[in-house]
Amino acid sequence: MSKFYLCTFGCRCNQADSAEMRACLNEASLAETGNPGEARLIVVNSCTVTGRADQQVRQTVRRLHRENPRARLIVTGCYAQRDPEALGRIPGVHAVLGNADRERLLEAGLAGPGAAPGVFRSPLAGRPAVLELRATHGGGRTRPNLRVQDGCDARCSYCIVPSVRGPGRSAAPAQVLEEVRRLVRKGAREIVLTGVHLGAYGRTLPQPVSLVELLRRMVEIPGLGRLRLSSIEAMDFDRGIVELAAGYPILARHFHIPVQSGSDPVLRRMRRPYTAARYLELLEHIHGRLPAAGLGTDVMVGFPGESDADFRATCELVRRSPLTYLHVFPYSKREATEAAAMPDQIPARVVQDRCRILRALSADLNFAFRHRFLGEVLPAVSLAEEEAMGATFALTDNFIHVRISGPAPPPNRLIDIRIDEVLPRGTRASVQD
């Protein structure tokens, strides 16, 4: 049986895309391998959210071609949608498929050795308004990503995502619920609900429905172990989700709500439709209702014109908030975005210093959060080898990664663990009977 190797960059939506491609290739009688050197077909699912992401994709494509020059090499994903010609010029690339052209994967991947290289970038605007769900489970991961929404209609001044993912689309509720049932039948214990703009779920459906309405129906599905939400924007966070989590332990006490900046002038230039005070009040509401919840955020550092006072405002918001971890990343200039033409671009050295300060603050917040639960018993799911942390780890419902002391339980089990030791760089726990 021919083998394929699949390399995925970027967000959970990209992971869901890769799951669909994996299922497609499996159905065509190709077997996945973890060794690119033995693959007949190599697929790189790319990200383009930052310049660094672009660079990592290019480096990986070149490395994979060196390791296996005989393989047919295809690049797809968001970078392939944004600049397919640049990727097509990399030696060894046989085909470039933008996000609107992933249906060509089998055609391009199974083409004969003499087939000419192809570069495709179909327009995104003409796609169906309703997102069609496809197979989502595969590759051995414990926690399948169920993408219920794709695309984005927001126009943040720094973001390239709308132009590479297209306008917002949502899957029909009935199809989503049936897919959850299918995943439960296949043995999934925790399902991660994801979308490019998850909080906007259902707005563009012929009969609009909200995310919280979908969740109310989802938590009643028999056999569902745990449901976790991926990132939700602050302006779209329905407080009904908090009430649902308070009443249904099946909904993980973990919310990732990007803030990007704690400075109102910066937020306005970013075109983020909330204030720092409104964001903080939302977090305090969640914390008051669910005091054990893990609360994460994204912080962008070095947005054009970000002054020392702006940065101090971001640090102050973080210190005053109940946040438990930060994803800190430098602003990356993306051509064709409004921010790319803004004056007062911040020097790289200043950005690096600010990132270092916020990452240290994040480490302190996370250590204090984990230490709160020392000696307590928390619900968790045991992870598989394919998860980032490995098979001797588990993930609590409030997003604490723990290393299991003693015999590791089989992956994909809902377990109770006791937090035995909390260190600055890790947490140890034991499984409770």
C-alpha cells in the first residue's frame, strides 16, 4: 500500500483540514506514515498568519524534498492560498492547492510521475454559504477537532485570515450534531469545537442559530464525555456559555478569549470592537461564576504605534485579570492589510523585549494558577502519543497539562487525577481510582 506523510502548521482549523485530507487519502487506500522518507506522497498544510510561519513552511518544504526527492510533494493551506506562485517556485514542489482547491488533492497527489506541476488558487467568495462537514477523526489524536465554522467577516487591520479563508460560513446544526454522535460512536471522549471565528457560528445560515443554542443541544448527546471550545473573540462571547458550563460539567471549564492589547487606542487602530475595560469585565464575570476555569488569551506585541504607555496598559490589564496563561506573539506585517501601511513600525529589539516581559508574566500567572490546585482532584483526559505532550500526559478540564506519575493510563480515557507537585515548568499528578 502506498504511503503518505502529512505535515500541519497553524491553528486548530488547519488541524481539522488535515483530518479531512487524511480521511480522503485513507479512503483512496493510502496509509499514513510518520517517516517522510518512506512516503510516496508528502502534503504540507501551511499557515500564513505571520512572516515567521511563512518562513517555517518554506524551510520545511525544502527539508522534506531533500529527505525524499522521489516523493510527490504538495503544499496546501493558507500560505498556498495567499501566494501559490512563491511556493510553486520551490524546487521539488509538484502542486500548490489553495484552500478553495483542496478537493483536487487526490487528483494532484495520485498523478503520474510525468505530470506537470500545478499551481491553483480559486476564488474563495463563490463557495457555498453553508459549510459542509467531512470526516474529522484520524491520525491517532485523542481529542478530535470538529470545525463547525470557517472564514471571517471581521476586518481587523492586521489580519490576513479573511483573504485566505474567505467569508464566514457555518455548518448546519443537524449535521454538526450527527457528526458529534459519529465521533462518540468511534470512541472520542473529548471533542474540541473549533472555527476561524467560532463565536460567529450560525449567523449566516439560512435559519440563523447561535453558538450557545448549538451547545445546549450538544451537551445532551448520550455518551459525550467532554466538549471543549477553542478560541472565541470577546465581542462574540455569549455569557450563556458560562451558565451552560456551570450547569453541565461536560463543557470544559476552559475559555481562550483573545485580547490582543490592553490599550484602547491600540485596540481602535486594530479595529477590535471592544475596550480593555469591557474585556476585563467579561473575564471577571467568567471567573466569578467558574472560579476554577482556565482563562487564556492572545497578546500581540509591537503593533504599529504601540507606545511604552500602551504596553504598560497591556501589562496592567493582564496583572489585574484572572487570566491563567498568555499566547504572546510579535506583530507581523502582512501585505494587503491596513496595518502594513501604518506609520511608526516598532523596532525589532523593542518588540523582543516586550515579548520577554509578557512571557515571564504569563509563566508567573500559570504557576500561580496551577499551584492553587495542589492536592486537589481534577477531571482530565489521558493523551495519545500523537498529542504534543506525549502519552504519559493528561489534560485537565481547566487546561492544566500534567505528567502522570506511575503507570500511564491508556490514551483517550476520562480520568480523575490528583495534583501532587507543581513546578515552574511542569505539573505532576497521579491517577485516582
